[in-house]
Amino acid sequence: MIRVSKIGHVALFTPELERQVEHYAGLVGLATVARDGDAVFLACPGDHHSVVLRRGEAAGCAALGLQVPRGTELRDVARQLSGHGLAAEHRSDTGPDLPALVAFDSPDGQRIEIYEEREASGASPAGGTIAPLKLGHAAFRVVDPARSVAFFTEVLGFRVSDWMGDFFAFLRCGPDHHTVNLLRSPAPRLHHLAMELRDWAHVKEACDMLGKRRVPLIWGPGRHTVGHNIYTYHLDPDGQILELYTELDQMSDEAAGHWDPRPWHHETPLRPRRWEMDPFLSNAWGIPTPQGFRDA
Ligand SMILES: [Fe+2]
């Protein structure tokens, strides 16, 4: 089995490249680590690169980048994908200091790029920007979450962290509660990407910076029950949802199989489970899910 160990990047198509660069670099505070024609590579300090903005006719997700441990043979990755009926292509020099990757389309039609773990950029964000620590997760709308979960767990080595009813699955590939979310929808596409902030004070600073730029929050701040992260959501200039979060549940001991205890958990030890669909249970506190958010 392929063993994905970390999210690499999310690549976004955009019809307004400079407007998106201004949002992700000038306000969110990712550092520009490379520019290659109509592609701009942006990094949080904790990632090699976190977001790739590519000029395209319509906004949308161009690719999800996933990393495998150093020393993993990409030829072997491609062979295993092919064993699952997935046609993989080898690509080289696809980004800054990124000599090789394997690209393929998931059963949901999502482009996925797999490459070896790379050094974090350590890039210093510009002052006066939000400056997230890292890219944390990507949430996708999929037609059949159970089928997509089977792909991520059986082919890419993810583990199921939680389900919300039977329509929303949360998967991990490391200690973070979730790295990929899968939400049932008739129209598959990226639902949101999420970046980690330092702490609650950092969330407040982020809200103040968004407010000064007249970028409204579309949900939050609040604390989720599933994953227990404090969250806010806003839209980037293309209308793509960007979540800024902190205090996401951690499973530092995979063998123990429970989340590291936190004072806001309702039970200890808290283990992966299926949460009820009661809308009040999607939040520990904060306003309920806004109308239309899941279908956004
Ligand atoms: Fe999220």
C-alpha cells in the first residue's frame, strides 16, 4: 500500500492570477517561493510549498499534492496505482526543487500529485499578514463518500478519523485529525482548503486583518465537535472557501487509537467515531452551520 505521510499542496486554477496572488501572499501571508510562467508557488513556513496558483479559464482545484516518506520509490507508487486500475504518469521539474512526481486522476476525477517529502520552506511571511503555520487539509465534495474513503484508505494509506452521519468523512495520514475530508455532493469539486494558525490569539489577529480588508467571515469563529478545531471560514477572491483554524485534535500515538486528551472533549479517551447529524453537534460553540455552507 502507498503510505501518504503529509499533505503537500493544493493547486488552484484562477482566471485572475494577480488578484489571487495578492490575497494569498499580500493578506494571508504565504511567501512566494517560485514563479514559473503562469504558475506561482506560495509557501507557509511549515511546508515546502503550500498553494500553487495557476492561470486558468475558470476557478477550481487543479491538483492535490500528497507526500510520501523520503526513500519511497515513485516507480513503485506508479506500479501500485496501476494495480488499482489508475493510470499514473511520471513528471519531472514540476516546481521549485521538486525533481519528480507521479500524477494521476482519482476515481472522483481529482488530479493527485504524489512526491517525496521535501524540506519545509521556513519562509518568513511579510509583516502585517495573517501568516499561517502550514497547509492543514483539503475538503472535497464527492458523489459517494464511502467509495472515496475506500480509495484513500486502501490505495493511499489514510485512516478514518471520524464520520459525520454517512455524508462527511474525515481522514488522517499523520497525527492531525484530518488531512482530507470527503463530503457527499452531486457535483464533485474542492469544498475548502485549510491553514493552521498558532493559537486562539492568532485567530483573532487573522479576523482583524480580514476585517480591515473588508473580507467577511462566512462562518465562525467557533469550535467544531469533529476534530475540535477552532475555525473561521472566508472566501478568496475567486469564491474558494479558505479555513483558518487552530487546536485541531491530534493522535500522537496511533497504536493507542485515541485523540490526545483535551479539556474541551466530552469524553476521555475520545476515539474515532460516527457523529450524529444533529446540526448542533457540528459545533461545540459558535453559530450553527450557515444555510448552504456544505453545498457552497
Ligand atoms: Fe476544514
